[in-house]
Amino acid sequence: MRDDLRHLTPEALAALSNWGLVKRAQKDIGAGQGPVVSALNQSMLLARFPDGVECRLPADQPWTAAHCSCGAASCRHRVALVLALPRCEAPAEADALHLDLEDLHRCLGPRLLGQARRLRSQGMQAELMGPPWQVRLPTNTVRFLSGGDLNYARCDCELAWPCEHLALAAWVVEDLAGTVGRVDWTRAVAEIDLDLDEVWQEGCLGALPKTPSGCTWIQLLLEEMAELRQAYQDGSAHYDSSRWLFCALSLWCRTHARQEVSSEYRLGRDQPLEQELEQIRLVSLGATRGHKGTNLYFCDPSGVVMRLDIPPEKSPGSGLRMPDLAYGQLVSRGVVRRANRTFRLRRERQRHSLSPLGNAWESLPPSLLWPGWEAWKQRKISQVTRLLRPRLECEDFVVMELQDVTAIAYLPGPQKLMAHVIDAHGTFVTLERTHRAQAPHALDVLAQHLPETRWVSGRIECSSGCPVLEPVAFWGEGGLRIPDLEEASPEWDLPWIVGTPCESPLQQILGDTLDLCAETLHSGRSQLLPSFDGRRAQLAERLDEAGLTRMADLLRGPWSQQDFWACALRGYLGLESLAYLT
């Protein structure tokens, strides 16, 4: 009876209600206080409990329509009714997701369907992943908890269910014939024209252009440039001229790219800057400490990684304590997520609750796990350059399962700990962590506990065709360990590596070219040193010798804006491509 109910897992029931009700129902069933479920007149499910409570579910009605005599709007009796049904024996995961669009029309009605059509006409990109099946829209995720049954689909937005995002997700499934893939709904939109002349002439002290309306990625880039400029004006060592160049170059590329890359994708048109999530469960993936404070990393049930930034000497607020938050799970109805996947918490204390982490890392979403070097490399090569991609802060954050730790060494020059490990796919991966004053014991914790690690989280980068992971947290026999938040004995004896691996000549000359471009955009064209033109001519000769004649010609030119942007773009794309070559 009711195959749709028998396919509902405890996780799906928790998403439809909450984990507290699911655990209470499981406890009652385990203690022999569960219901006796029977079919009443072949049209209704009836669950009778030992304490006299009865729960009835009419035929052809979703589980949420069940009526319980206890009188509560949401109760453990409804959950127990589903858990007490016979489970389907190891159902095979379908290769494709099938939806009934007629049910969609009945479920949403003309008003919500009209809103969904307007959103689709504005243009967006979306992705179907699974199984378990989920559709990732630009600002939220729709999950299908019981196959193609729309009654058990849920969205993580703040709107009342059902919302217009269900229609968008259903149309994504229809366009992809229910198989994994991406869709791109684009529309012709008038391009924007950012005025970067002031930045080009006066450098980091020049006035920034105004943020165009409705372009979220442009707004985020301009916000970062404003922070960098303020750091420079304050005399802070946290100013980075290479980062200033990247932000400016990304702005230039996004406003000059060809139409093959949609304006919604590269400009963030009509992407909401902030969105409040109705209810969400977040699993901690670790934390780092830096000059801007503490960054806490979490993942939601769909595998999206988000970051909570806490300024120095501040607490998370809302009655939450840092250790409990960093080492646990957060269930909240007050998460406000930004488009770049950072978030903040509402101040109301009753909106948030914490629970122990337990074995949550054992059941992380597959999309978050490290897929292996070859699969990761192919995924990155198939993407457009980072200069045009959405501004996501945790884009390359993964959780990697380790098979073995083969060697650990220390580089005294850069104060860096380096470890060679073998992942679960049998690939060699390098773990690197540099000492930071804000986390003085991080290297000690890594040296002491890394050999017993099973899982490690962090951001993946590519260097000379090899994966390099900067560890943020790791999971072993002692549970979750976060190096930046812990202390350990500094008494460890590791072999030293004197010197660092040399870059290839091509990487060196491309790096020198970008340094020259960063100097230009830092000082401004009108403020360059007298020696600049001589160094520019010498670098042009080196580029000629390396066979990069087009870049050499750009450097020899009058060093106009057109030559500068073209030269910087070629240098950045060259280094980005070399990262995946051995």
C-alpha cells in the first residue's frame, strides 16, 4: 500500500517535518509503542497507537494531509505512520526522473505558473543532479524526496510551499528528459558599460564605477575592490595588488565578453543579493582564522557549501557559542544567504538550535565529495574561466577521503607544512598549510593528528597538473578536528625541505607579466615610475624568446587601455591553463 510513502526515508521525513519528530517516532517504534497500520475500506490508511491515538490518511492524499486525533498540527504520530509501513526492498535508483506536468499545473495554479514563466523569460542556468534527485537553480535548490511525486518535492527558499521554483525545477527536468545535465535559458539583454578609466589612470586611489542595477556579480566585485582600496588607504598589509588586478580584469571581461556566455551568467542579472531560507540544517565542515576574523564552513543537505564570517573578537551572536557552532550541526529558520554563498544569522535566538555533529561526515552529499583528480580536472577544463564564473566564495571546497598518508615534511622558509597523501581513488594529492599568526597551533595539530585522518575538508587548487588541498578540518578516530581552533604540543620531528619546487619558465614569464600589469593598475597609468617603460621592454624581449609574440607586441605598444586589458587577459588565461598541465 502507498509506494510513495514506503519510499520516504527518515531524511526525507525530516525535511518534510523536523528531526525531533522523526527521532521520537523511531524511539517509540523501537520501544514497541509504534502503531498498527491497516487499510480502512481500501481507501484510507488507519494507524492505531497503544495510547488510543488514531491517525488517518485518505487515499490519493499526500502524507502531510493526514489527520491525527492528538490535535497537533505536526506530530510524531504522522511520522510513525510512515515509518511503520513495510519498507521497499532495496529499490533500484532510476536512471531518469519522470514528472507529471499535469500534476504540476494542478499543484501550482495559474498565478505561480505565471511567475515562473516570467523568471524563466529573464534567463538563468540550472542543473539537474542525482540520484537523489535535486535541481540547483541560481539562488536555491529543489529536492525530490520521493521520486517524481510532486507532493514530496521541497524547496529551500523562504516562500510558502508550493512556490514558483517547483515549476522551474520541473521544466529543467523536462528539458533534460530526466537525466543529469545543465540547461541555459538565456535572453537578449542590453549590455552594460562600466567606466574603468579612473581606475586605469589613478590606480587603487581612483574612483570606482557605480554599481549597475540588477547585476549581482558586478556588485560583489565592486564591493571587494572597495574593501581593498580601504585597506590600502589605511596602510594595512592586507591589501593585495594581484587581487585588485583580478577584480578589475574580471569586471572588464564580464562587460566585454561575447554573447556565447549569457549576461545572466557573467553579470548576475536579476539574481537576488540576499535570500532568507525558510528552514535549513547545516553540517560543520571546519573553520579558519585570518586577519578578517573566523570563517566557518557548512554544507546544506544538497551539498552546497556556505561560509559564515565572524569579525575578530566577535561571537556568532543569537546566543550561539563558537566551539558548539564549529563542531556541531545548526538547524535554523533565520539564515540569510547571499548570492556568493556567504550567510548571516538572524538575531532572534529562538530561530536557531544546535545539535552534536555525530557521524554526519559519514553521510555527506555525494556532490560535496572529492570525485578524483581526473573527474575534477575534466569538470574544470569544461568550465569557462574564473574571470566569468559566478562569484561563489566556496566554489572549490571539497571533502576528500584518504587512503594513506605517505609523507609529511616542513618547509622552514615559507613556514609551510606539506604532506603527500593517497585519496580513495588511488591518486596522489598534496596537502599544504602555511603558518598564520591568527592560528599559531594549526601546524602542530596537523603534524600530530594527520596520520590518523580518514576525511579531510578544504579548498582544492591545481598546480603544475597536480591537485593541492589546503586542509581546513579533518575527521579521524577522535572525531572532528579543526587545526585553527585547537592547541597541540609543538614537539614534533619532521624532515625539512630546503627550497621550493621551481616553476616552469613559461609560468615564470607569465607570472612576471601579470606582476607588471598589477603594478600598472595599482599605481595608475599616470603615476608609473620612470623605470617602468624600460622593464616593460625587457619583458617584451623575454616573451619574444618564449614564442609569445602577440603578448610581446602588446607590451611594446603605447600601453593604452586596450593593450593593457588584452595583455593581462592573455597572461591570466595562460596561467589558468598551465595549472592543469603536468
